[in-house]
Amino acid sequence: HLQESESENKLDGETASDSESKSEFGGSLPVPTSDDTPEVLNRALSNLSSRWKNWWVRGILTLAMITFFFIIIYLGPMVLMMIVMCVQIKCFHEIITIGYNVYHSYDLPWFRTLSWYFLLCVNYFFYGETVTDYFFTLVQREEPLRILSKYHRFISFALYLTGFCMFVLSLVKKHYRLQFYMFGWTHVTLLIVVTQSHLIIHNLFEGMIWFIVPISCVICNDIMAYMFGFFFGRTPLIKLSPKKTWEGFIGGFFATVLFGLLLSYVMSGYRCFTCPVEFNNDTNSFTVDCEPSELFQLQEYNIPLVLQSVVGWKTLRMYPFQIHSIALSTFASLIGPFGGFFASGFKRAFKIKDFANTIPGHGGIMDRFDCQYLMATFVNVYIASFIRGPNPSKLIQQFLTLRPDQQLHIFNTLKAHLVDKANLSL
């Protein structure tokens, strides 16, 4: 994590269970000591101390990643969905590789093949559910897609069942326990990585603002907590990450809430960010265009009397989404870092510095997404609990796919209901 500027020379002492694991599986991964910083940066920063060199390396690579983030946002939601899938696959690879090396699973039959097969099965299930839910008209229009959609869950179960039988058939003497360890490792990884990455895609289809603002808040908190901790940090925050400080934690919180309010104000004025992704039958393309909902229309709010004397205003014009952004940025600042603490505990358990060395100065892709996955789950739950309501357009789309007699039955039922409610006169 950005706040944790250097790996420690000493890790926590081993517990009894650690010793048992070492004796059974042959030890844990060694802490990598090689410098993965690009040579051009090493030469340019050779005169700096290790502390400031690390600061510059992280800063430069962070700016590069932010630039890449802006580029993929510009390319649109469908490209973003593909990027999320690529990140998911890379995170899965990093965690599976750790298990493969830690437990010395080199001789296990079919372990890697089955791990990737289960990843394929789970992705087929989730992407099929997503396509059917968000692009129902497209699925109903194309015959092959309609058939796949109709039997989607049965096909998904059959695929998984095939992998399950392959695993049972691959069991061999003297490796039973290890094989079941790795079976569990694979499924926990699927739960953490794949499930939550699809929640990111669901958030994206609700409107790019639900994707960009939460991710940006986590990035902002990561950077600002590191900055405050680097310059002002004195008080350790948690033993799992000794380099993290209370000063960084608190400073990151206030900076992130302010950043969330400003970013939400800017993005709420653009339909391309606020409208959900939909399939347009007339143009045969995916569109992001709609009449903005009340969340993204400026409203006037009365300022509490206590604050009126301080700010000098009686009312304030802002988007309702900005109020929700306070909840998102607060979670990103106060709860989101626990995703990083969880990852730190995981790495300590297996005596590794990073999940991989994909990004110099930052570690692996999973090192950068440990908080993002937790944030994605919160956003999805938040939308379902406080934002999303019945979608009339989706109901009409499903209604039109029914047989005429079924449509007539629903019409008569609805008419009778409205008459009983005295909302319709005959």
C-alpha cells in the first residue's frame, strides 16, 4: 500500500500453526530482495536516500497509473469492462501462484489446469447473468443468445460439475490433504477476486460515476494518507502495517471527503457519467444517454443555523449525489483501508513482501486492488439499498417478450388493481 513505504526487515514471529505448515509443505516463500525499479529511474535517483528514492519512484509510477486510468475512462464503459476482466485475471494469477509456490504444489496433477477451468466457469456464470440482466432486449433478439440465456444456470452448473468431477478423479495418495488445501485456496480466491470484480462491472453499468468516484476516492485516500504519513506521521496505526500512522489515516480521511465532494460536483453535470449503459435497438449499439435523474439535478439545501454564521450562507446549491459521495468517501477512508490491512496480514502469513512485482515500487496488481474490491462490494450494496428502485423500462422489455395472452392477462390484472385503488376511472 502507498502508506507502507518500505518492507520491514523482520516479520512477526511464527506461531505453532506456522511451524506446522512449514514442516508439512516445505516452508514459505522467501521475501524478495531484488530491486524491480526501472534502470532509468535508478540512475536518475541514484543520489537520493532510499526513503526519498522510494517516494519518487512511487510518485512517478502513481502518476503513470492515474494517466492510464484517465485514458481508459475516455475509451468508454465497454473498454472499462474489459480492463476490469484483465485485472481480475491477473489478480487471480498472482494469488494462485502464491499458493502454488508456498505449498510446493508442483507435483499435484491438474492443479493449475483446474484452477483456471474454475475461473472460466465462474466468469461464464457471472458475465451471463450480467448480460441477461442489463441487455435483455439484445439477448431476446438473437436466437443463440436467447437459448444460452434460457439455460444459462443449468449450463453453468454443468460446467462446474465437470470441474468438480475432474478434481475428484485427480486425487492421488499422499497428496489428499494438499489437494484439498489447494481446492479451498482456489475457491476462496474466486470468491474474493471474481465475485467482487463483477460487482465493479455492475456498478459501472449503473452509470460511470458509480465506478469512477469510488475508485478515485480509494486512490485519493491511498495517496493522501501516504503523503500525510510521510511528512507528519509519528503515531503507529496498526501492527499489521507499522509504517501506517494515525496522522496519515486522519489526514487521508478529510482530504478524501473533500475530493469526493469536488469530483462528484464536476461529474454530476455530464450525462456520459451519470446515465446507465443501455443497448439501443434502433442503432444496434450501446449508449450512455438519458434524462438525468433527480440525483444529478441541482437542488437547494438550507444550511443549519449553527453553520450559517460561520460560512455566511443560508442556502447551498448542490447535487444530491454529492451527499451520497460523502458516504462513499467516508467508507473509502475509514473502512476501505482494512482491505489493505487484510492483504498485509495475508502477506505476513506467507512471509512475502508483495503479491508480485508487476508495478515497480507498488508490487503486484493485487497490491493495488486490495481496497478496491472491498469498496466495490460496499458500492453495490449501497446502490441496492438506497438508490436503485424498480426499473419501468426493464419491466416493459420483459413484458413485450411474453405471449399475447400473457400480456393481456397482465394488462387486465393491472387494470383491476388500479380500479380497486381508485386511480383509474372506467
